[in-house]
Amino acid sequence: MTDADLVLTHEPLPAAEVVAGAPTTAIAVLDGTGDREVGIWEMTPGTATDTEADELFVVLSGRATIAFEDPALADLEIGPGSVVRLAEGMRTTWTVTETLRKVYIA
């Protein structure tokens, strides 16, 4: 199976997290054994806020900009092949312009 074969079921984000549009997210946990979780996460176009978990991810498809509210860091443009490390507690705003799919380890 490839990631393109994996069909995910989307759900709307909580209204308090949505800044613009009507983004939805979906997740497929591939391995949840031990202290880490590995999975596929996807978000449709729109803008939403998040408080991050300790995570490393690789973008498989799509495009987005991550704005860092706390700590204040430069915005990060991500797309296929981007590798990103987020620390627990970071407050971010995600603007997805093309449905974003990533594989993550958290």
C-alpha cells in the first residue's frame, strides 16, 4: 500500500480553532505501541490554530504555511519533502493552501 491508497475520514475542526475557511482533518495511526505514535495526518485548505505535541514529520503532499505564535519564530513554508520538528507546547497557526498530508512520529 502507498500513502495515496490510504483513504482517510475527515472531521471538521473545533470552531474555536478555525481562523478561516472550513478546514477538516483526518488521522490514521499506523503504530501506537510503546512511547511513540506513528501515523498519517491530513488537513484540507483553510487556516487553524494548534498547540503542538512533541513531533517530527515529513510532508508527503500538499502545501501550507506554519506561523509560530509562541515561541515567535519565522513563518515556515512547507511542501512535499519538508521535514519539520515541533516541540510540545508551541502555539502555531496553519494556513493550508493545498490539502496537506504528512507522516508523523509523536
